[in-house]
Amino acid sequence: MLQITTLRQDPERVKERLGLRNFPQPGLVDELLQDDENIRLQKGITEKLQASLNSISKEIGMLMGKGEKAAAEAKKEEVAGLKKELAAEADKLSLLEHTFNSRLLQLPNLPHQSVPAGKTPADNQVVREGGTKPDLASDALPHWELIKKYNLIDFETGSKLTGSGFPLYKGKGAKLQRSLIQFFLDYNTSAGYTEYLPPLMVNEATAYGTGQLPDKEGQMYHITEDGFYMIPTAEVPVTNIFRDEIVKATDLPVKMTAYTPCFRREAGSFGADVRGLNRVHQFDKVEIIQLTEPSLSYITLDEMVLHVERLLQFLELPYRILRLCGGDMGFTSALTYDFEVYSAAQQKWLEVSSVSNFETFQTNRMKIRYKEEGGKTQLLHSLNGSSLALPRIVAALLENNQTAEGINLPQALHTYFGEATIK
């Protein structure tokens, strides 16, 4: 959530930055500023009434002390009238604040200066590429056929158990999942990230804190009876660990990693682009999250990008890094880099990670702050990235490394998997 001070200080810059996102309601900024002014005026009215009440209450005590009971009773009647007036004005203030907060939640984060203009993924900028695309045989199979050939995942039984998009991993397919998860976690913890294993359901306040609510309400599975939401990513519970807390400056940066299953409704997804593991409703992902001082957050973002890039290099996958344009960025992000791996049998790029800096957008909602010794309390910056999402990694590993003898795994996975080849 944007800070109101940002709107007050430079509303024209806010509109310009929102324009980069192709935000359809630039007039909302002016409405919010008017709401803000009305709130301040209304607070003045209520504070003046409260001051009068406090003053008269003191008078009543003094009058009673002097034995002037009649005068004290008259003042009590005056207090009763003021209390009714104050209650009415307080209700007006509450309504103004509710309207203001509802409108403020509609504003996305402001794009960083380096975010390119654009409306669609076609306008994203390729920052760099790495790895080598494999030269596959003409009869190379897509991963959904390789899965059947090597009996790795059972989509039909998964559909029977739950529904379409809920794969059932088995045998070496389950072992490959476990191997990748352990490799990712070991890689992250060796880089100084503390591992967490969070709940897979969160309450409304937690989903609100990271910006999933109200923006992505329709994309989450909702347990209505309890008011819980199945997590779409570990970012949601893990970032909220520090909600409503003041972090010591000496404890920064806070570096966290977590493996969780993730649940996404993916409403409206259909067609050839969602075959096999390309898009599923439940999938495994390892996440990295950092909380940093504002002055260091973009240095941290670069470090996190390099961290994920190195992971893809260990997996020996061809990849590219994209800087997302304003029209393709997530609601909460100030700057996002997407990682894509090349799927040789499908001859297409598959997104496997997003690494983002949210600046204070999330921490303002969650009130995650820090305080330097002798300094004032400030909001931290939050960042997160996939490290990595497994379905499309598995798809690319299977497709790119297929041979007549089996699927050759990258060297980094041999110890974890216990074999060099899936046969």
C-alpha cells in the first residue's frame, strides 16, 4: 500500500508513474488527496470537541469540590450534549477513513525508474541470456509424453483424487521433486537464508499484508467456513512473520527461505499453453525473501537475481532474464525480473521465477519497521523471488536432457537423486 505522504509530496509524479503501468484511474489520486484533506478537517472537529469535553469535565470536578452542585449538574447536561455531538462527528470521521482506505487499496505500487514502458509481455526487456539450447532429435518428446514414458506423474489419478491440474507424482517423479527441493533449500541456506516451514493456510490479515487481498482474491482457494486461504506462494506467510514488529538494525538484512506446496485457481487458463506441467493448480516451490534497509534494497535485488541465475546455471538449463514492463508487472511490485528457461521440445520459453522489490508497499500494510540506535522508526523494504518453482523446471529438465537411453540429469542433482539418469 502506498504511503499517503508519497501522494501528498508529489501527486503529479504519482500519476506519471501510474501511467507507466497503464493504470486506468489517474483521477483516483486527486480523490484520495481530497479524502485526506477531509479527514484532517474532520479530525480537527473531533479533537476540538474532545478538548471541550475534557475541559468541562475538569470544571465539573472543581464545581463539585466547591459544593456548587447546581452548576455542576448544568455542566453535566452540557457534557451529555457534547458526547452525542462527538459520537456523530466520530462516525463521520470513521466513514471518511473507510472510504479513503478502500480507495487507497486500489492503487498499485509505483514502478521504479528503470521499469520500461509497455503493455504486454512482448514489451519486456531481455537483460541477458545464458546456457546453451540443446539440439534435440527430430522425434524428441514434450514433457507430458516423457512423463508417461518413464511413469513419473499420473495426471489422470490426480484428477480422480481432486480435479484437473492436481498432479500425482510417483516413483522417480516423486524422487526428482524431493531432490530438487532439497538442492534448492541447501543452496539457499548456504547463502545465509534461514529456512522456515510455514502453514499452508493463512488468515485474511496475512493475505492482505503481502497484497494478495483484495487484488488476487479470485485466484486463491478460500476455506469460507474458517476464513482461511490456501497459500499461492510461501512469500505470503513468511513475509508476515515480522508483521507489526520493529526489527533491530543489527539484525538486518533478514534473509528467509521456505519450501511449500502452492495453490492457485488459475481461473480462465486453458489451451495448449497449459498442457502437462506448464500450468497446474498445486505445485511445489522454494522461495527466498529479504527485509532490508531502503538504501540497500536495489543492491539486494541485484544480489537475489544473481543468486537465482547461479541456480539455473547449476541445473545447466538455457535461460534468459527479463525486466518486466509497466503493463506486465504485478500489483505490488516496484521492479520485477522474470527468469525463463527454454523448453526445447516445446520450442518455447517457460517462466520459472520472478524476483521483485516491493519497496515499502508490503511493509506499510504489515507495519514492518526498523529503528537505528538514536534514530527514528522507518519502514523496511521487502523483496522476494522464486528459487525455484518446480513444474516448469522439471518440464525443461526432462525435455532438454532426453536421450535414447533416458533422461540425463545435471551433475548438481546426481548426489540428491542418487542416479545420473532417469531410465
